[in-house]
Amino acid sequence: ALVPSALRAVDVLQDTQVIRTMSWCPAPGSSLFAYGTTSRALRLGSVVGEEGEERMELELELPEYHAGSIYGIAWHPTGKILATGSNDKSILLTKIG
């Protein structure tokens, strides 16, 4: 059974805006993740560093990616396409890589 003492914080990534959604890339071996904010920005980051010294790094920022806040993120199972949903009433598909 999982107990609280088995959990440890690794790193904290803070943003100037409210983070509404975050999702890990499902591609095998990938450390990529994406998150969306109330400022309409989509940001992509990755986890870098050796085990025990992991940290998150921002890789790419796409300001005003949507016309409204981003509330949903989903990856295609291959990790090569990212879908985002917003209160601007749109879903955007983006090819990664």
C-alpha cells in the first residue's frame, strides 16, 4: 500500500498565471509534458536530470495559443499530436516534432 512517507516532492514549476491543465506525453521514454493557463498560453516542458536530481525545464512557450483559457490537454498515443481545448469553443491539434 502507498503511504504518505513514500512520496517526495521532486521539483516545483510555477507560472505567473493559473495553470488549468497539465498532461504527460505518453510516448515511451518521453519526459515531455504540456500545460495550459488562463493567459491562453500553451507551454511545453520536460523533466531533466539524473534520478534523485530531477527538475522541470520549460522548453517552449506559445503565448496566446488560444483565444481563451486552456482547460484540456490530450496527447495522441504516439505523443506526436497534442490536442488542446479552450473556453474559446475550439480544439486545436498541434503536431509535435
